[in-house]
Amino acid sequence: MSGRVFLFGNDIDTDQLAPGQYMKGGIDMLAAHCLEAARPDFASTVKPGDVVVAGTNFGVGSSREQAAEALKHLGVAAVIARSFAGIFYRNAINLGLPVLIANDLGQVEDGDTVDLDLDAGELRLATKDRTIKLEPLPDNLKRMLADGGLVPHLKKRFAEERKRETGQ
């Protein structure tokens, strides 16, 4: 995956990702206002394949899964941060949005062009000839992400089990 970096700081909360006043408007409305409190132009400038990079405690706050859904709806390829709030992390994986931990993000700058290799667990800074190691995801989470999230993953698994049981 290749894209641009949208760089954020620490403690990006779910209210910034999915502002409460737009919750009744559906995912299109919610995504249009994603992160506008931190960066007003985010939703209008992010493109499919772009990567959100942040500091610590990304996704802190409420348990609303729409926070991860808004990012995915906008085409964000992954979120890379020093740490994540637990509920946000699990919601993102369940929705098929890769979330990866990196301990050293010191050379990453807003607008950098990057290549993300989930299998290798690497974020390559294309213009800086630097590779950032990411904490590896377990194989079961990689498979879930490849299938598009928890629900598609379970549907695929159950369909395979039915085929085995029926011999088809």
C-alpha cells in the first residue's frame, strides 16, 4: 500500500474521529467531519491509500465503532501510532482497518510518501530511504484484515466449514 502521511499528535479521541453532533447523519456525514477539530481539511484531502500516523493513545474516549468506520469510509489504508486505546484498536480490526504500533516515529513528517507492508511489518518512507519497524500483527488478525474484518472473516470461515461438512 502506498499513500501520504497525515500526521497527528497524542490523544486523538473518538469525538474528533466521529463527532457526536453528526452521528445521526449516517456514515457519509460522519466521515465528512472526521478529524475536523484537529485538522479541518482532513476529510476533504485524504485519499484512498493514505495513512494516519499519530502519537500515543489514539482512539481514546467512547466505544463508538464509527470512529474507525469513518476512517475506513474515507479510504485510510491504516493507522500507525505509538499506542492505541484498546476499544478503538479492536473496533478497527473488527471493521477491517489495519492499526499498527510503531515505537519510533521520529522522522515521519506530514505529507511524507510511504509504502506500508503489513506482512513484513514495515512502513517505508519513500523519500527518506528509511524503514520503520512496526509491531507485527498475529497471523489470525492478518487473515481477518485480509478478509475485510470480523464479519466477512466469519462468513468465509463458516462457508468453508459448511463445504467441508457437506463434502462440496
